[in-house]
Amino acid sequence: MRGSVRGGVRGAVRSSAEQALSALHEAAGQARFGVVLREVGRVLTVGDGIATVSGLTNAMVDELLVFASGVKGYAFNLDEAEIGCVLLGPEQGIQAGELVQGSGEILRIPVGEGFLGRTVNALGEPIDGRGPVHARDSWPVERDAPGIVDRQPVRQPLETGIKSIDATIPIGRGQRELILGDRRLGKTTIAVDTILNQRGKGVLCFYVSIGQKSSTTAKVVELLRARGALDYTCVIVGGADDPPGMQFVAPYAGCTLAEYFMERGRDTLVIYDDLSKHADVYREISLLLRRPPGREAYPGDIFYIHSRLLERAAKLEDRLGGGSQTALPIIETREQNISAYIPTNLISITDGQIYLSPDLFNQGHRPAVDVGRSVSRIGGATQVAAMRQLGGPVRLRYSQFVELEIFTKFGARVERSTREAIERGRRIKEVLKQPPHSPWPMEEQVLVFFAAHEGLLDPVPTERVAAFEDFLREKAPERLGSQLARIAAGSPLDDQAREELRREISDLVQEFIKASGKEPPAGPGKAA
């Protein structure tokens, strides 16, 4: 009995071994063997976010390099004897003599729908503590801009919700509009308010933080989350405590993520905050790699690094899906010097600029947009018809007011028509003010600008204009609902519509004054 059991066990083991051997033979027959050649170099020096490498004779520009310690970098300088590599990670674990391997691929970033609502670094790696981002595809960080034949004219508005911008400096989908001014004047606030205003408008937003403190970026992310804007926004961070290479790559990575959606027919908005720090980082990298310095120690191709980035913003032809990428780069000036090297470069690249004035800011005029020194080269082509009718005249009246107001500062006596123009201009100036993070719908902007331009606000004391705006917005849906719908649909203001607006807004002005318990002021404003 015992012998038969042993025989059965031996037979089972022998059968199992034969099956395993057969499976191994089958797998070996299907395998394909070959030699994979990879170049391997060695680190010569490392420091300040830069490593010099020897031995990689066939490396390409922007090729991803992997160090033995696991840190990544990319080839920046290709010299005869060595390669200048910009590190994309901490340099502490890298030592001289360490092996470096070329990947044979240029620097890429994962792309996909999963990036919406996430905060990532310049390599597309999540840094918000919410787990990995699932992406099925990856695109090169550096890509060619769309050609002329692949673009169409910018015609569709991108509404910021900021009255002074939408009326006088309109932005279109596919445009590049520069935001510049001295530090702490509200440049980031304008950009963030533009993101907040895209809720429900089908525009996907990408906020690129370059060289900013972690606390500053965290405040922006928290504001977007609190206002429900993070659902359609991706935040790309190349922070001040990141290696210089990560800060340099960040705007190109954000642009690539936006292009993924643009080429699928979606409208996108990219904020670069800010490109002055990006230029400084590029100067730092170039000087460390001993590239020849030029004006203000910037390398000779400083113009090219920004032009190749901003030229990727476009409105694509319908045959390519009709998507768009709108770029709002931010630049910081010093002592209002907009003719400095980097600001003039970006002014020449973009389609206009929004200039923030410290004088207006110190006067309490927020946002401190200087209408006279700001310009949109697209013009009224992107505005809805009603705003197009009002934007130019309002800007002209305000510019005349700024010139005439100088006379009043010296106590000069002016004629009645001049006093009336000054009083009306003061109310337009009040209308241009707006608290942060409170975007206005376009149709409501048209109402208040119509009232200011037509002199309907003249009976309202200057200090009460903001209160009347709130009153008008509260009453408008009931009293002017049909007019609001026509304006939002793109209808112009014909004579009948103008007359109806005059009558209803005049009645609302009287109701407001009566409710305030104040008589309208005597003088040129009342006579107008």
C-alpha cells in the first residue's frame, strides 16, 4: 500500500515538472533576443541645479537624462567635450563620477482630462496629496506653434468680468494680452478674477506659478477651490524652492497641457505668473553654463524663449476643431519702467497690454488699470455688439476727463460744459472701480456703462455710485430682463432699446435717491 502511494506521488511530480518544462520551452521559443545599446556618461561637476556630463556623444537638445541616483535632468548645452544638464530634481544625491544614461527621448509631460482640478509640478507629477493623475498619453514640453494657415482671426470674446477691461481693453479667445505693473498692484488678482469669470462658459483654465512662494500659490489654489473654479482649472507650479530647471520648464508644461485640450476643440486660458521671474531663471541657468551674456546679462536668445511660448496661443481653424488658447502673461516692472528690456520684449510679442498704475492704486482706484496706457490690438472685434457701441465712447470720455481734471487741481475757473464733462467723468471713474473677486456679467456691465455715458448717473452723488450699481443689479432682472437677454444674445442697442433703457434707468435713479433720503446735487450734473 505504501509503495503504491509513493509511486503515485512520484508520477504526479514528474507530470508537473514536464508541464513546467514544456511551458518554459514554449516561452523561450516566442522570446526575441537582441542587443540594446544605450549611451552611458559620467558626471563631471554638479552644483546650483546644473550638472556637466561627459560621454554622451549622441545626446539631443532637451533629451531627458537619468542619473544613477534616480534624479532626472535634460540636455541644455551640447559642447564638444561635455553636456550641460539642467536638473529637474534635488542635486544632493548626485556625486561626481556617477553614471548618467540617455533616454533617447526629449522631455515630455503626461496630458489628459485627469489634470483638471489638480495641482502638479512642471513634470506633471501631482503635489496636492490626492494620489496619482491617470494619463494615457504624453506630449513633448516643447512643441511648434500653429502655422498661419491653421489659425483663424480672433472674434469670440473672453470676458474677464472686470468692467474696466471688458469695456475698454477687450480680450478675445486666442489672444495674447500682457498684464504688467509694479509689484503688489493686483496683477495676479486680475488673472484670478478672469479664471473665476469662466465658470459655466466652457473655458478650461491653466494657472502657471513661476518662482512664487509656496504660500502665495497655496492662497490662489484655496481661492479657486472656495469659488468652485478649481473644477475647470489646473495649477502648474514651478515654485521658488524648486530647482531652476523646474521653474524654467513650468510655463512650457502648462502650455502643452492647454494645447491637449485646444486640439480637441476646447477653449483654454493660460496664466503665466510671472515671466519676469522666468527670464531671471533663464539668465541664471545660462550664466551657470557659461553662455555669453548680453544686455543686462541676459543671454542673446532671451526674446526667443518667450516668443516660442506665446506664439503657441491661437484660435485654430474649424477644420482643426476650432479650439483656442488665450495667454495672459504677467510681467513685473520696476519703478513704472515699461521700456525696460523684458517688458518691451513681451509688449512686442503680445497683442496688447493691461497696465496697472501705482498712482491709481494709491488713490484707492481698484483695479488700478490705467486705461490711457493700456491697449488691445484686437479691439472691439471681440466685443458683443452693445458693448462695442459703448466701449469706445466711454474710453474717450474718460480720457478727456483725465486731461480736464488737471485744471480743477489748480482752482482754475472753467466754463459750464467743462464742469459737466468733469462731473460725468468722475462718475465714469467710479464705475470703473470694482472690488476683487466679484466679476460682472457682460449684460450688467452694458447697463451701467450706458447709464454713465448717457449722463443718467449725474444726479447720483459720486460717493454713492457704487451703491447705485448694487441697486441697479438688484432691480435689473425684474425691470430690464428682456433687455438683458437681448444684450447677452449679441443684439445691438437700437433707438428703441436706448429709449427704454433711458426711461427705466432714470426711474431707478429717482427711486434710489428717494430711498437714500438725499436730494440730487445742484449744479452742472443736475442740469445735464
